[in-house]
Amino acid sequence: MHRVHNFSAGPAILPVEVLQKAQEQLVDYQNSGSSIMEKSHRGAEYVEVHEGAIEQLKQVLELGDDFEVMFLQGGASTQFLSVPFNLLSENETADYINTGAWSKKAIKEAQAFGHVNVAFDGSKESFTRIPRQDELHLNADAKYVHFTSNNTIFGTQFATEPQTNGVPLVCDASSDFLSRPINVKDYGIIYAGAQKNLGPAGVTIVIIRKDILSGISKTNIPTMLDYRSHAGAMFNTPPVFPVYMVKLVLDWIQEKGGISYFEQFNQEKAALLYNTIDDDDFYRGTAEISSRSLMNVTFRLATEELEQRFLKEAASHDLMALKGHRSVGGIRASIYNACPMESAEALASFMKDFRSKNG
């Protein structure tokens, strides 16, 4: 078996143990004679997987009975639409914190349903940092405060949740979900595409507080976008195999020691790369130090020509998917939960060697 050092921003690396487990069961799930992908989503085998994944996710996040967990489709991008469709009316206001491309997309969708107060606009500084609490111009009457916890393109991340004086937080947590503890009580909705920290592409996790759910009173929401359709039930055929993979990843997370383990592990990986960047001025981090992401390490070199050389030589050392997002260029190393320390060490070693030869 040949495995490269995979720094893809998403779909991203999965734990080898999880892939091997899925491989073992792919054709014949638990000696049942067929694959989990071939079974009815109403059948006992899949229902056990589905409900087990929900319960495990609640355990990992320490969610109480006051939250519903749903496995939906359409990616986080559909949630940009679903959140305001369910929660926001034309005479109401929602606060949105604009820290990057995904925040901008969420703002655009919300503006079709009600008033959007942009509490902070990071575009004025090219999205190089996360706002301080005293920079947030929040509306006391807001229905919710939306933020993107980690920004894959610009390599920035909220170190802690924004303080909202009791207004529910709605979070796009797609790229740092389960990478560190969160203050669950502050959230009304958490949504995340699975394909970075929790599984393959194809399933989106939506966690919604039950009082938020019961407070939805709109009658014009299309059935598939209405959170009430999916609460406590499988309204339509779920993405069976991605949910099964999520269950295996949750098993792996718990075996490793849960979120507290990954918080420390991710800090160590990120510190190794950021210390290499900061050693001199050969590499230049693109995010302000206080806003740096533990998931997506972004940096530049002196010229684009030198960056292309870096990427080409890195690939020859099995260091793959390091090209920055097409909108910003540069280099990006995505080091999600499943990225092993060996990959971070290999990249740091290559960076030092490349600097010694080209500095």
C-alpha cells in the first residue's frame, strides 16, 4: 500500500484505520451477505448505524437532550439557505460576521429572507484576521448571530466563540468540526459538511437546539428545507454510505481519546509548521498570528515562480495537495484530525530543506 502525505482542504484525508474497516465490510456488512450501501435505509442494520452515529456524536460533543442531530444532503452551501429560510422573516434581523468566502455566500442567501446586519466585514483587510470582540457591532434584537468558525481559504480561525449576550449562535463549522471543545450551550445551530474532519463528501451534519426548532413558525418553507421535516426521523433516504463512514470516524475519535485529544494533537501539528514558517522571512504566513488556523496553514514565498517550484518538488516527495485556493494562490497545508504527525513532520522537514537550497 502506498499512501502519500495528503494535505487536501477537502474532501480530505480519512484515517487509514477507518478506510480499512470500511474495506473489510464493503462487500459483506457484518456477515449479512450484502453491503451497507445495498440495504434499505429503513432496515435494522442501517437504522442501527444511523441512530448509533447520532448517539455517538452527542457523546463526543457532550450534547444534552435539548439538541436534535440530523444527517442531511446538499453540503454546507444548502445550509446557507436553509438557516434563514427557517429562522428569518423579512421584518427581522440576523447578524453575520464576514470572515471569508463562505461567510459571504451565507450573507448573500440570508439577504433574500430578511435584514442582514454585517457585524464585522473582514474584506477590508483581505480576510487576514478574526475580529476582536469589541469590533463586533451586534444587534440586540437579532434572531441569531452567524459565523464561520474556520476559514479554509484564508487560514484564519476563531479561537473562542463570539459573545452575543444570549442571542443564539449559528455556526458553519465545516472545517474545524470536532477538532476542539466548544461551548455547546451558546449555539442554536451548528452545521458542517463531513468531508474535512468527519467523513467523506455527501453528508452534512446539522445540530439544532430543540427550542429553536419548536420556535419555527413559517409555513412557506419547502418540505426538504424545513428542519421540522427531519427532526427525529428520516424524512427521505439519507446518504447511507457517508453516514456509515461518519459512524466509523466517530468510533475512531472516541478510541483516540475524544475531542480533548485532538485539540492537543492539532495544536502540536500546527505549531510545528508555524514555527517553521516563522523561523525567518523566507516563508510568510498570510494570517495574523492571533487569528491563525489550526486546520489550514497558509503561507507565501517571495515569488509565484518560487511557489510553483516548491509545489513541484513537494509532490516529488509525496507531499500532495499543497496548492493554495485558486482565489488567493500561495501554499496551503490542511492538517485536519486525520492528518498524522508524520505528515506534518515530513512537510516541516521539506520546508527547511527547500529554504536551505533556495533562500
